[in-house]
Amino acid sequence: DQQVKQNSPSLSVQEGRISILNCDYTNSMFDYFLWYKKYPAEGPTFLISISSIKDKNEDGRFTVFLNKSAKHLSLHIVPSQPGDSAVYFCAASRVGTYKYIFGTGTRLKVLA
Amino acid sequence: NAGVTQTPKFQVLKTGQSMTLQCAQDMNHNSMYWYRQDPGMGLRLIYYSASEGTTDKGEVPNGYNVSRLNKREFSLRLESAAPSQTSVYFCASRPLASYEQYFGPGTRLTVT
């Protein structure tokens, strides 16, 4: 039972345009969500997070939106740059616990 | 600051052999984690240690054991390797007051 789903395995976007990566979750107990970026042959690096008490969090070119009623979050990258080409994972956790459930990842390719 | 280090980077084992994957962090983080990443499966939690002296099972603990040697080090042991354990293994750490995890560069393990 996949509790965190990233239904798009890959996405291609032109440089300068918006990239939108989606993530759905099934467990309503999750209340903290994170996005990680991963380059080949490296470990994932933290990008941005959001608590369930918010519906939006912004950090430079990256914005995460959370829709609790739909159990859906999205990561917007504006403008997209070739260096953003990587695999993006969403992850979910419960405040007060130490466990994380990761999605299967979306490979983003930004075309120059 | 080296962050999270993992040794070895690559390893090939024969079925039935044992080995220990080493992980160390120099950021004084309380929690440490072991994940495996397989194609199409995302990152799956094997074991975690919320704090020094404690360890708990994650999603896929079978065939593995862990030791939280001290605050810095968290090792993962395969007692009798199987081809199904061929994967990339990532160690991560997390500070007490944050949900952000810091990942090591990974160990690529092949079991033949």
C-alpha cells in the first residue's frame, strides 16, 4: 500500500517555464511534508517543506502548496533552470514521530 | 564539516556473505536512518535510531540489523546477503529541532 504517490515518473519543461511536480498521500495522519532533490550518484538534498497548518510555503524559486482536503501537495519551480534537472521525491511524516514515507520520485528534465 | 559519510561507496557480495555498511555524521544530530533505493520504489526506510541507544524497524527491516554505536555512528549489517538486497543504501541524520534529513552519498551494493 503506497501511502505517498508520485504518479508522474518523468516531466520535461522548457527553461524559463514553470515546473509543477505533484504528490498525493492517503494517510490523513501525516502532518509534515518535505521535498528532496536528487542528482545521479549523490544522496538526496532537502529542498523545501510544509507543515499541515499552512497551505503554502515559498523559498526563492520554489513554492510548495498543500491541499489537505484533497491530500495533495505540489512543488512549483519558477523559472525552471537546466540545473534543476534531477529526481524529486516528496516525503511525509507525522509530527512527534521519526519515520518518513517517501514517494517513488519524478524525474524532471529542464530543456535549454 | 564532512556531513554524513558512508563507507564503502561500492561493494559486490556473493549470496550468503555478510558485511557491515558504516555511516557517521559530524553534525551532532540526534536521529539517524538507513534507507534503500530501488528503481521505481523510491526510498524505503529500513531502520532508524531516534536517539543514541534506541533503534526501531522501518518499512523493510527483514534481513538487516543495525547498531547505533554512539551519537555519531549508525551501522547496517547484512548477515547473509541475498540478491534481493542489491540496492543503493543511503544513511541520513536529522537534528532534534528539525524535520529536515541530511543524506550521505550512498553505498551501491550488488549481491550475486
